[in-house]
Amino acid sequence: MPFDVPDYMQANATRGLKYLDEGFGGDGLTDATKREARDIASGSVSENKVRKMAPWFARHQVDGEAPKNNNPSDSQYPGAGLVAWLLWGGDSNFSDRAQNWAQSKIDALDAEANSRSKMKKIEHRTYTVQDVEARQAEDGTMRLSGYAAVFNDASVPLPFIERIAPGAFRKTLTETPDVRLLINHAGLPLARTKNGTLTLTEDERGLFMQAEIADTSEGRDLYKLIERGDMDQMSFAFRVIRQKWNEDRSVRILTEVSLADGDVSVVTYPAYPTTTVEARERLMQAIESLKEGRALDGESTLVINTILEKVSESFDSLEEGKSMLEVLLGLDTLTPTVEVEPAEVELMPTGMPATAGRSISLRLAQAIINNTK
């Protein structure tokens, strides 16, 4: 999303471009800087450029102390430092006005991103780590690295196929999310992005992780288990920001995710909503979403599909699926029964005798009918 820049920044960039045309500016200016300067002079700037501005101004403000950059009487005026500063939209006196403007935009973007992320439910998804390497430095530091997620590769089996699209992590990583390295999504952190012991980067292949593991009993155990190959799966706690489903909702593509306040965990087993409490909560959320016409999140779909698979596997599984639904919906199992016509609720596989398994609990039938309207 482009931003409108203040008039003074447009004027500064225009002045910088004029100096550039006159042969000033040196050889260090990139084509991208020149192109972006023309955008600023025209009155707009990209979000990516805004995010670069504040730290760039902070690093280069010292250039304003050189006479060639602040004294028009100097024989080398205007210096390359002044020309670059102007091209970025800064004032010729090297004030922090443009830097403060950029920082205000960054703060607003981050606040919006955090608010948007917290509105989303956290999901866990498990991947087999690619090209994982555990090595120990000469000073004894234990390091772990590898591709924790590879673009367009499927996660561990789900009732639907899920893949991560290239670029899905790009935005969240620019927001410097605070991510922890854990074991099974619990316990004390073994590394953390906030203190630099955990780094996450996106390249053309996927999400690359590098960690300096804490020298604790858990850290040493984890290092040895990964080194031996006993543990080779990782699970990410993330929020889905943007996604795409195919027509029959059998394939989900994650196009943008947020790692804010999430974690990266080495896991013993894949992460699924296995407990009755969690599964029931997911099912009720799914029902509310369907009633309100909202899309289901991945784990709610997982719960529903798992139950439906239990019901449709075979006639012998009907009672198990029925019991699961009753427990999750909080229904009594000892209730009067009602005969349900196949046209309304078909719970019996094709080909079964018409007299077999035709009755289900009244409250269960009513719940199913009400929640599928």
C-alpha cells in the first residue's frame, strides 16, 4: 500500500534528483534508490521503503557533520552524503523530521498488524524439518539450523491438503515478531528472536531457521535427539492472515501468516486438536462460523472432517461417530430415539438393510438438522 509523502519530502527528493542529473552523488547510489526517489518526488512511497527509512536516516545522520554536506562554500559541496539524504526525502540540514514521519508510519503499520494478528486464532501445523543440521562450535555453543517449512510442500497428513505459498512469511518477518523455540509448544524457551539467539529468514525455498540452543539440560537433550535423528519434526504456532481454498475445500493454500507471539517447536508427535475440550471448542466455533457465514479456520475444519470420516467409514463406526458428536455437543446419550428419514439426514451407508441402524437420539438429530440449515 503506497503512502502519500509530505510536500517537504517531495521537494527534497526533487532537489536530490537535480543534483544527481548535474553529476553529483557518487557511484554508490543504486538504481532502486534512484527509482524510489522519483516516486517520492511524485508524492508517493511504498510500505517497504517506509520501513527502511527510519533506520536508514538514523544510520546516516552523522554524514551531515561533514563540511561537504553542510557547507555550501565547501569546494566539494554537495557531497554524496547530502545527495543521498535528499533522495530519501530528508531535509538538507539533516534534521530528523523525515525520520520521525517514517517512524510514525511504521508504528501505525505495526499496531494494525498486531491488532489484525490477535483477532486470528492460533493454529499449529507440523512439518518434517528439511536439511536440519545440529553442530557444536569450538566454544561449546550448540547450534541448530534447517528449513522448518518448505514452500508448496504439504504438511503432515490432514483431512485436507495444506501448502504454504512463497512469500507467506515475508510480511510477518518485516514486523520482527517475537518467536520462541520450544519443545512441544511448552516449557522454557531454548532460543528467541528477541535476543538474537533465534533467527528466521525467508528465501526462495522456504522458512530457514537458525538457533543457538541454551546450554540447559533440556537444550542438551534436544541437541542430542536431533543429532541422532530421534526428533525431526517441527510445529509452528501461527495465525492465518490470508488463505485460499479450492472449490471442494480439499486444498488450502496459506498466502500470508503471522508469527507474532508464536513459537517454533520441535515436537515428538504432530500437533492436532486431540482433547475433548479443545475439539469441542473448535466444533462450536465452526458451528458459529457457519451460522454467520464466515469461513472455517484450519483446525475447526480438521475436527469436523475427522468426525464425518468416523461416521462414513463404515456402518460399524456409526455409533462411535454418534457418540463423538454427542460428547462434543454436550448432549445426553440416554434420550428417546426418533426415526430419521434418509432424505433429511442420511447416516447409513448405501447398501445396508433398511431396518438396521435407522434411529439416533432425538436431541442429536435436532442438533444436526439445526446446525446444517
